Amino acid sequence: MHVYEGGMTGAWMCQHVAGQGYGCDSRAVLQVGTDTADYSCVKTAFSVWEQRIAPVFDTAKQLYLVESENGLVTAEAAYLVDVDLTRRLAWLTARGVQTLVCGAVSRPLQERLAAAGIQVVPFVAGELRAVIRASLDGTLCGAAFAMPGCCNQRRRRRQGSGRCCGSL
């Protein structure tokens, strides 16, 4: 497991390494006009706090990056990230993250993530390993991983429609 503590260097890309399958390589360079990247490779970032999904992405200090192909993890690592949201967004895009799984996220930040081409799956709660498994097998969205108050899970007897995984 690697911990990110400093400046942003190089974007991660999926590449095929002869005899070793697919994996992320921060040293890989995608040359224009060549077919060196495999687009079936998926990079998902999970906002983390104490081995659980962080309740608020905007203040999370750790991200867990999972690279997968056909539902199988090919690479994963934990990173400490900058608290500055502009640099955090740059960090995500530099690494080619396609999806962010998180707890709550402010609307302005969610809009910036979407504008950068990152799909946000908000209002998720749970233990990190269980959330990663659910993300890979397509069972993440639903009451089992919804934050309290989401998907009509009411702690109090109040009327209203709770937000659910993937909806803002």
C-alpha cells in the first residue's frame, strides 16, 4: 500500500504489460494515435475515514484508489490527499479517476467533479472493503449502503423523500 503525501506527478493509465495483464502505471505515456490504453480498465476513488466511507467528501483527507477490470481488482492503494479542493480535483483527474464513491458532497464540488468527467456516487456509507465489493458486483446502490436519512431511511418520524445513492 502506498501513501500519497506530496506533489502531483504523472497521470495513471491502464496499460497492458506482456505476461502480467493490465495494471496502472504512473510512468505510462499515452501517445496520440496509438492504442496503448485499455478502456475496460476502471479507476474508482473511495473517500475514506477510519476504514469506512468518509461521511463528507469535502473534508476527507484520505482516498482509496481501486483499479478494476471485469469486476476484479487489479491494483489498489491508499493516498493522503490535499485539503484544498481545487488541488484534490486536479489530483483525481491527473490519475484518470472515472468514478468517486463518497458520503455527502457539496453541490458545487459535485458539479466541478461532473464537469471534469468524474461520475459521483454520493450518500454511500459502510466499511470500505464491503463498499468496494458492492461497487464491483453492482450492488452498491440501495439501502444496505445508504447513509442514514437516505433512500427513505428515517431516524425520526418526518415526512420527505430521502436521497439515495447516485441522486443529488
